[in-house]
Amino acid sequence: MLYVLAVLVAAMLFGTTGTAQALGPEGTTPLSVGVTRILFGGVAVAAVAFPVAARRARRAPAPRPGLTPRAWALMALTGLALAVYQPLFFLGTAQNGVAAGTVVALGSAPILAGVAEWLLTRRRPTATWFAATALATTGVVVLGAAGGGEAGTDPAGLAGSIGAGASFAAIAVAQRRLLDDGWDPFLLVGAMGAGAGVLALGAAFFVDLSWLADPAGLAVALWLGLATIAAAYTLFTWGLSGLTAATAATLTLGEPLTATVLGVVVLGERLPLPALVGLGVLAAGLALLAWGSRAPRDPEPFAVEG
């Protein structure tokens, strides 16, 4: 159950991103905020996670898995996926509207993770996982529809949203494979943060970061980096060590639930009745999945095919 709570807390931290950005100073753009978030967060998570992994290795020495080409590729994939998630997500919301873009991105991630894990491990999702994922995804769709706004069907925007969902699914599936190989979760999240940070550093030269001179802007950047990247992904990766990739990806649908609640409480937004229904359905799906994952090592919401 602790693994479930860790991923849910990570999802709650992810869900503060929109509110934090809304409270930032003028001059911020989605791309500049995204680059800063990954740059600050990547450096922070690498600075913390690598020493923790080293101490854990000294305290409990165990045979280390070999740094094979497969391990290198999977670690590089997590860093790349973290770096490209943000621009792909904002491409989808810019082209097709926030509601539609968010629904496609967040709703596709657990489905893509489940399918990928099924293909890689030949473990078939059980009825509990299907029911919980269907409930949670339905809740996200209802929330998105209740948000209003014009939702288009621009192919580039749709590709961006699905690409964002695939990026998050790739992180979950790749890290789960590395954890299965015996890699320490803190080492993995440090490698992911370092890789994404290097990519963000290259992009930082092409965006306007003058808003960081404003104390409010710096505070937003630090929160986004330290809380929504460093702390959130550390919790997510540690929680993933006791869950399947598909289960962890579905639990992160707590992100839109958190974002919606913060929008009401902090930003003074009003929720129509359909949105309240969507919140309830989403919460029910997460509760069902948490109940089905209450064993210490997630009784695998997947059944091995015969």
C-alpha cells in the first residue's frame, strides 16, 4: 500500500503544475516554464538521488546488474521521454484546446503503458485493472468535456497529445524493466533527471527566461523543479518498484483530480455539475485500483497467459 501512496502523492505533486504556472509572473510561456521545470528538476533530482543510491549500495551491498547496451538504452529513453513530454503536451493543448489535449494525453498514458507491458511481459490485464482504468479514464474525459472550450481535431495536436501520453508510458515501462533487472530506483530517477536536464539545458538558449529575475518567477520555477520533478519522480519511481507500470500509470490520473481541486480552492474556479460527476468517477477508479493493489508487492493486476 505504501507504493500506491507514493505514486498517488507523486500524482498530486504533478497536479500542482498548472496552478503554479498560473500564479507566475507575466512573460512566462508554456515552453519556457517547461524548459525551466525540467532543468531545475533534473539537476535537483540527480544531485539528491545519486548520493542516496550510493549510500544504499554501501549499506546493503549486492551484485550490481551489468551496464549493458539494453540498460543504457532504457535509461536514455527515460531521460528523453521526460524532456519531450512537456512540449508534446503543450502542442496538443495549443492545437486542440486544453480540455481535449489534456484528456488525450492523460487518458492515453495508462492504456499505452498497459498494452506495452502486456506485449513485453505477456501478462494479461485482469478485470480489476480494466475496470479501474476505465473508470478513471472516463472521469478524466467527463472533466475535460465539462471544462468547456472549443476542442478541435488538428492532426498535429492529436499526435502531440498521444505522444505525451506515450512519453509518460515509456518512462513507466522502461523503469519497470530496469527495476526488474535489479537497478536501484534512486539511481534510475537520477539518471533520468540528468539526461532530461542536459537536453533542457540545450533548449534553454532558445527561450526567454527573463521572468526568472522576478522573485515570484523564481519561486514558481523552484517549486516546479523541486516538487513536481525531483520529489514527484523520485516518489513515482520508488512506488513503481512495488507496482506494475500499468498500475502506476493509472494511479497518476490523480493529477487531473488534484489540478481541478486546486483550481477551485486556489484560483477560485467554479465547477459545473458534470465536472463534479467526473471527479467522483475518477476518484472511484483510483480507489478501486488502490484497493486492488493493497498487497505489499502489488498482486500483479496482470495474469500470465498460458
